[in-house]
Amino acid sequence: MTKDQAHYPPVDPVSVGLRGRCPRCGEGALIEGLLRVKPKCGICGLDNSFADAGDGPAVFVILIIGFVVVGLALWLEVNYSPALSVHLILWIPLATVLSLTLLRALKGLMIALQYRNKAAEGRIDSD
């Protein structure tokens, strides 16, 4: 049994990841600012140096938001044929806000799953 298991009950990685919480205690913030991973949990002191989300969350965000925004833009164009300025005013802010929101959630999820599955070698000291 590792020290983490002895002191902290397991938390659901999906729940804490999507909420941007610490993957060990489920309480402290994992992400500070817009997308930067905190170096250390403020509650349990977990060192987040193991966290490396890479490009995984960005790829999923591009695919998901692209599908949603392009689909809605095509629907609007086919049904109402608005001016180009309407498309620009609607879709650029929507895509930006949705992308940043989803990127933050998916980054937290990826890091929580890394922690849960011990994806980083040497992350947890064994007894």
C-alpha cells in the first residue's frame, strides 16, 4: 500500500478532473489561471510535477468544438442565410469560450487519469 492510499481515500478521477480539483484529495485546485497546472496542491501538498497533459486535450477540443460550431453555422446558413458579419459575431466568440472551457476540463481529466493510473514513473514513493 502506498502512502497516498493510506492517507487519502480514492476519488473519482472523472469527477475531480472535470472540476479541476486535486487528483489525490479531490479538494484543492489543480489548475490556476486559465490553463496552468498548479505546482502543488494547496490542501494535501501533492507535487503536480508528474502532470503532462500534452496535446491530448487540445485534439479532442478541436474535434468536438469544430463539430458543434461548424454544424451550427451550416444550419444557420442553410435555414436563414445571414450576412457574413452575423457568422463572425456569433461563431468566433462562441468557439473561443467553448474551447477554453472544454480545454480546462479535459486537461484536468487527463491529469487526474494520469494520477489514478500511475502513468508517471516515480510519482508515488512506495513503502
